[in-house]
Amino acid sequence: MTSITRRQLLGAGAALAVGGYGGHRLLRGAPEASFDAWAPAQDTWPLLRYDAANTAHNPHASPPRQAPTRRALTSVESPVRPLVGSSRIVLYGSSLASYPREIGAVTTVTDATVRHAGLGPGGTLHAVQQTDESESRYAVVSYDGTTETNRYMLRDRRPSSLTVGPTEVYVGTPSRNVLAIQSGTKDWHVDGMMPALEGGRLYTAGASDGVVAYAERSGVDRPLSAGPKRLWTGEWIPGQVHQPAVANGRLLVGTYDVPPNGGVVGAYDTENGERLWEPRNLGMDVATPAVVGDRGYTAVGTDGLQSGRVVALDLTTGETLWEDETDWYAYAPVVSEETLVVVGQVRDGDEFSAGKVRAYDTTSGEVLWTVTFESAVPNRAGVSLVGERVYATIGTTLSELA
């Protein structure tokens, strides 16, 4: 009888792992990995930070420069951010709801808690939503209008991010994997927690060894590689990372960290991953900057998130161009060509008493106007710039500033 050696047995087990369960951990790649981005339509704000590169910059918007008129459009339970499509506004948080751009009734898409959402180039709605009350299970669900079309169950609790490409979605997870999902099927995964797409590349922040750039996979070399190939790995940056922004040859990322370290903003060269300047420690919670040309605009939480600052940075050197100290926690910068809009919370210890939306001149830092919303709901507010309007969700109300 022919004996089987331990080496042969291990080799057979490895072959089964490639072809069966767990094979994705060895191969980690689909035959192709295309990282095309797409340009949002002129009158939309379809993703959390406008585009798949997370620039938070709508070049078509012209938000008001004078004190705006505030108009409440609708109320829904616990909205997080308003996503604006060509015909509807999507609100997500403790539920997922759709509101017509023209005055109309809110339509509930799902009653499930939705942590992340985004509109695709064809208007398809994608959501990372909770599937049980224990918050232990989540799914990536796609909708055509209000009809579910695809669902992919996630293994990780509390996914960290969502970015929408032309044909697929990228989901960051706390296990430091970014998953590529298309039509309800996972194609592959790479290292990282927060993805961005720009210039035919996938970038991720939050990998265990730093920030990473990945190359597309195509051509005859596809079967010889084990998934999207790393082009470079940038030096690790301390703190809990936010979504990276990629523009003009730079990758920017802000972080959250408690004292004595505090959060920082860092910058990398997209060609080689080298740091462009030493990370700037600006406070406790430093938002990834909104980017226009060679300038970046960040909002910062300081003093235990009781106050804040808004800072304009020269992205070539990392130096401060101007800043504004606030007596409220500032955290979400969005920008047009000439106007920066920042949203934040007024806090007294653990209590939340109001929401703020403030506009600045991007060149001088002059405060153009401030709107205060009296709301005690402790949800992070959201803001989007579309045309000559600012859409803001604070508390349970969607408002229009124009």
C-alpha cells in the first residue's frame, strides 16, 4: 500500500484551500480589478464627501455668500447626512428615506439602521445596513428606487466606510479589510479601512502598516498575481483614520486621537507614498480636509470636543493660511470654489444644545454667516452643497439654506 507523507498531505490541504472555503484569503483577487472613478452630475451631492475621491469639493456649487434664509423641508427620525441625487434627497441614520427634490412626501426605503449610504452614477442607492437589533450583523444592500436588488452579508460588525464606484462598491471594515462587492457578490479584498478612488487607482487608509495605493489588474499577468497589487505603502499615521481625500497628486487623511497625542492631518505623494510634510497636530478630532487646488480646509474638535477650530492649509507645505477658533465642535468641512461651509455641535459636557452651520470665504477666512439650529439631538449633523443651496440635517430636520 502506498504511504502518504505529511508533506503530501499538507500540499493537498493547501490545494483544497485555494479551490474551496477560505480560498479568497490565498488568492485575494478576482481576474480583474478596475478602479475607475466617476464624476457626479452637476446638480448632485451623491456621496458623503461628494465624489469617490472624497474631496468634499463641488466645483459647480455656489452657496450663499450673504446670510441665507432657512427653510425646513421635512423631518425624519435620526438623519445623518443628506445625499442629493438628480431627483431625490436620501436621508440615512436610524432608517433610510427618500425625499423628492421637488416638494413631496418622504418615502421610507427601509426601517433598518443605516451606517453608510451612497448613490451610484445611475442613481442606484447602496446602503450598509443593520440586519439585527444587536448591531452584530450588517449587509450591503442595493436599491432601485425602493426595491431591493442585491444583498451581501458582511462578517464584520459596524463597517467603517462605503465608497461607490461605477459598477461596484467598496466597504471598509474594522478587521482592516476593504471589500469590493458587485451585484451582491464579493470579488476580492485588500488591506485598509477607508477607501478612495482616483486616477485609476484604489487608495486605502487604516491598513495595519499605513496608507496604501493599489494598481489595476488586467492583461495576461492577471493569473500570476494574487489580487490588486500594492504600488506603495505610506508610513503609518497615528490615530483613528477618517476617509482619505485624493486630489492633485496628494493623498490627505485626518485622524481622531485623545490627548496627549491628539488627531493629525497627514499628506502623501500619490506617486510614491512619501510624506509631503510632517503630520500636523491640530486638535483631538481632525477632519480630512476638503480640497480645492493647493488648499485644504479642515474642521477640528478641541478641548474634549467642547470647542473647535476651522483651519485652511497650504497643501504644498502643510502650513496654516488662516484659522478660526469656535466655541463649538466643528467636524464636517465641504467647499465650493469660493465658499467653505462647516457644520458642528454646541456641547456642554455630554449634553448637546444646538447645531451650527457656518460659511467662510476660502481666501481670507472671513466668516460670511452662521446659522444656529436649536436641537438637543446628539446626532452628527450633515451638510451638502448643491447649486445655490446648502442642504443641512441637524436633529431630525432636513433644512435648506438659500
